[in-house]
Amino acid sequence: MMLNCSFFNRAACTVAKQLLGKVIRHYYQGHWLAAQIIETESYYIDDKASHASLGFTEKRKALFMPAGSIYMYYARGMDSFNISTRGKGNAVLIKSARYFHDNLCDLNDLQIMHQLNPLPSGQLRPLSRLCSGQAILCRSLHLKVNDWDQKQFDGNRLYIDDINYRPSEIIQTTRLGIPVGRNEELPQRFIDQKFAKQCTQNPLTARKLNSYTILTS
């Protein structure tokens, strides 16, 4: 079932947790590609790490659009996928996902995703790392800033699907890559513990151990 605007019209942290287990489906050159969300981060307008905290610009317009609007930007020159939530300037970043295949997917989906996102050497990226990062995820699904920023979800082209999966345990921890003094201490990163090994950085085994909490659904 395609998520509607009311799903996103809630607090960013709530949406970030509820998005875990949902499936992004993108129709690319006649093929349906899919990835299951396993890691998210939430941002609020008064959060110093948020783009919206810097104020409204045309580039950040999607953050101030109705809940459920797509906000894409370049992170170190690579595409990043976000969705606006309740309240102007609030949003959720899709941090990482895992390859997903069901009867709605294309038979050649995995081959296509590998072609879109090979290792720098040209070799196949390990399946467990095919979508393990915000830019890598976008590359594997061919989600581009120029195609989707400030747009709405479309059941014929790009949508997020509720497949009735709920994580039994969720890791709540601090976000990644936040500079000191930019609310780096806020525990607004959420991970499906079942797939923690496939997320951007597993807080359970990271060399620099960050505090975390295990939430049960």
C-alpha cells in the first residue's frame, strides 16, 4: 500500500521510526527497482544540523512544502533523498536501505541496480552494501536531484510501500557526520536492529562507541 500524505504529517522522529521496513519503489527505464528502508535520521527546523535552520531558499523549498514532499540535495556531490514531515522545515533523511525483491519487482532488477552502482573498480558491489548509505541508495535506485526535488510521490513512478513489516527492535542513536556544535548529541538516528550490519555504520560495533537505546515495537 502506497504511503499517503497523512503518514508523513506527523513529528519527524515518529515518521523516521515508522519508515523503517517500508519499501521505496522506483520505476526506471521500464523496470521497477526496490529497496527496504533500514536506517533514517530526523531533522527539525530549530536543529542546527538541519538545512532548514539556515532559512528558506529556493534550493530548500521542499523542506517548507506540505508533509510528504520530496527534498533532494547533493551531499559531497552525490544525491541524497529526504521527505518533509509535519511543520515547516522538518524532514526525514533516508540514510540507508537493503536490496528488496518481491513479485512487484522486475526480474532484472538486481542486475540493473548493480550496473547503476558498481564499486570504483567496476566490480559488483556486495549485495549487503548495495544500498548502505544515503548516496549509494540513491545511485542504486537512480534517484536524482533534478528528477525528484520538490516533487510529490507518484504511484506510477516513485512511491513508498507499506508491506506490513515492522521491526521488532529499533536502535536509536546519534546521527552521523554532524559537526561539533550543530546538535550532534541528539539521538535522532533510527536503525532496524535486524539489519544493523547493513546500515551506514553499525553503532553496536563501531570503533567509536556512541550511546544508543533499543526500542521495542
